[in-house]
Amino acid sequence: MSASGLVDQHGRPLVSSSMGYYQGTVRSRTRRPMNNEVVDSRNTQTKWARETLLGYSRHLFVNIGEVRGAIKDVARYSVGSGIRPVSLGQDVDEAKAYEDFFDQWSGNCDLRGEYNFWKLQRLASIRMDIDGDIGFNMVSGGRDWPFLQAIEGHQIVGSVNDENNFDGVRISPKTQRAVSYSIRTRDGGFKKVPANNFIMVYDPDRVAQYRGVSALQHAITEVWDTSEILDYEKVGVKIRSAIGAVIKTQGGDDDDAQALIGAENTAAKTGDVPWQTFEAGMIPRLHIDEDIQEIGGNSPSTTFNGFIEMLMRRVALGYGLPLEFVWDLSKAGGASQRAVLAKSQRVFDERFDVLKKFNNRVWAWVIAKGIKRGDLKSTENWWKAKWQQPKKITVDVGREAKESREDVKLGLKTFQDEAGERGQDWRQNRSQTEIETRDLLSRAQALSAEFGIEMSTALSLLSQRTPNPEVTTNDAIPAK
């Protein structure tokens, strides 16, 4: 009991605000009680809670455009056309061979034969946000060819839950690391997959968290309430639009609209007169105490739109994106747009880092398989790779492109990075440039010999590489 002996409506000791140093610890009769359990994540993130959030999130993704668009945008700007590897192997030739082998494998990496690796990266990002996590089973096929088998979150589930088994994950009692994963099969059984052959992709919020939770966990009720409010509002607008006007009478008796139609038309002949007989400039005749009133309304109002935006802002901020990016970017000015895109880019960078762990495991596994099969040679650092991030989103494409070129010239940015941002291979670009340069020089040499002009002039005529090419007076083409 409290010192005063008073209790609140729930029978708990009533604590005076003067007895709590932190205001957040003080209970109030004007505020609903809040859950303040201090437990491990496995006590709050139960199988039931995870699957319930998963089901609701899938429904919202399918039916709510703002949710679908935001999740796909994160995948679109984080993965782009694919997060592609650059080998860090010491041997240059073998490093190129590693990249070529991985690129070849990426087109035949899915056990089901439907997706390439770049599409699997995109799916991993989308399923993380909706389901909370996604797994990839690392399978060896014929001639030890490596395949990835995508396993959605609802399929990763166990039949046992105890101290060492949590929601489909078996945990080592000594290291607390995942030892194996339980996958539900089509016949209703369960298959154990060792953690060494399985990649769980998720973005944890807690230290001891073995399963992911939907990124929409905070937004489910907000989005559903917003959807219902908009549905009700649409019904109201449709009703007001369907009723053009009403005739108000003193007695409220139903009128056959005889005063509004011609003498030759009777109510028996014209069951739908209201929308067929009203014409521009008409003068209706009404009985005494009758009045024609328009069914109007000021809804949706500016206040209503602001209320909906407030709800969606809470959803967007919880997801990590500014409302303007999700809702309407035109509402932000020039400087504000840059701030909005910069904050959004941070979200894309974080997703890129989460996927990097998945990509690194896949790279090392695939290259190791290639070496084991005899397709590749083992060199120093064969297992290392860096991943090329897609080009950052911007509102100043021209300015960014110019700055990128200047950075390459000054050595602040490598040609590899610049080409990678455009989804291109810098080595292929170099090879193509070499081919075109040889062709250009041979043609310029032929022109110089045929017309007796300087080589520099022939080159400038074929390809202008400077804004103001120099042409000497000795380069005049002699008359034939």
C-alpha cells in the first residue's frame, strides 16, 4: 500500500507525482496503463505475435497503396538493378574470373529456376519489411552446383518451444548462437537445416533476437484506421453526390414531382423524372411551404486532410521514411526536398548494409563451390568482395553527374565506383573504350595520310574531346 493507503481504479497503490523523480514512472488516473514488462525478446516476440503481425502486414501490403509503394521504394532504391560484387582477390585475372563466375551463377541460382540473384536480393528486402524475415537454404545440386532455396517466414517454424528451441530456431546453450532451423514441409512435417547451410535475413532491434518482426508492427492499427476512415468518407461523398437536391415540405409527404414535369408526363410514366427533367434555366413551381434544398457538404475538408496526413506521418516516421517521400514530395520545397531525399537515402543505406551480410555469405559460398568444382583457382583473399551500391537518389541529376565526373578526374572517386553506380562493369567499359580508341586512331591515321592533315586535326574531326579544338593553318585540305 502507498503511504496514503489510496489505490487507483485498478487496485494499485496511488503514487503522488511528487514521489516520482521521472514523470514517466508516475501513474495517472487520466492515462491508460501501459505495459512495462522488462523481459527478453523471446518473451514478447512469441510465435503467435510474430505470425499475427505477419498476416496483418501481408494484408496491408496487398490492399493499401501507400504501404505497398513505400516498401517497394525501399527495395527499389536499396537494391536497384542488383547489388553487384567487386572481387578483392589479390590476383587481378583471377578476381575477374571470380566476378564472371558469380555473374554466370546469378542467372542460375534459384532452386526453383524462377529468379536471378538480383531479384532474390529485392525479394529479401520486401519480405523483411512485410514478414520480418526470410531464409535461404544453401543447396548443392548436380556436379555440386550451388543453389539458393528461398524460405518465407511462415515456413520457418518449429514443433518444439523450450529453453533451446525458439520459434523454429535451435539455440546453442553455451554460445547462444543459432545451431539449426526448422522448416515446415508440404506434408506437414518438419525438416532441420544446419545453420551453416542456412541464411536468415532480418533486421533485429534487440540483442538476443533470433527472428525478425514486420517493419509495419507500429503501423497496423494506424493504417487500418486510416483505411476505414477513408472508406466511410468515400461512402458519404458518394451519397451526397447521388442526391442532387430534396424537396422540403411542411408535412413531409412524398410528392410525385408533378410540379416539376410537363403536363403530358405523369408520375406513373416517369419513375426517374428527377434526373431526366431538370434542365438549365428551368423554373420549378412549388406548393406553399415547399422548398428545394441542395444536399451539400464541406467534406473532405482541409482539416480532415490534415488529420489523415497526421496519421500517415506517424506511419511513415515509424518506418523510417519522411512523409513527403511516401505521400507527396511536391509539398517540400527545393531545399526541403534535398533534406527529405537525404534522410530517405539513409534508410536505403541501412538496408544495403543489412543485405551486405547476406551477400557476403553467398559470395564466399559460391566462389568456394567454383574452386571445389575446378572452375576457379584459389588465390589470396578469394572470399573477399565489396558490393557496389546503386546510384543515390537525387533531384539534381545534371549537377550530380558533373560532380561525379570531376571526382573521377581528381581521384576522389574511382572509375570502378562511378561505373558501378550506373550498374556497369568498369572492366568492360575499359575494354570497350580501348576498342573504340584503336578504331578512332586507325581512321584518323588514314585521313591524315590521304589528305595531308595533322593527326590532331583528323582526331578532332572524328571525335571532339574538347569544347574548342585547335586547328592550325597548315591543316587546310589541299585542292585536288
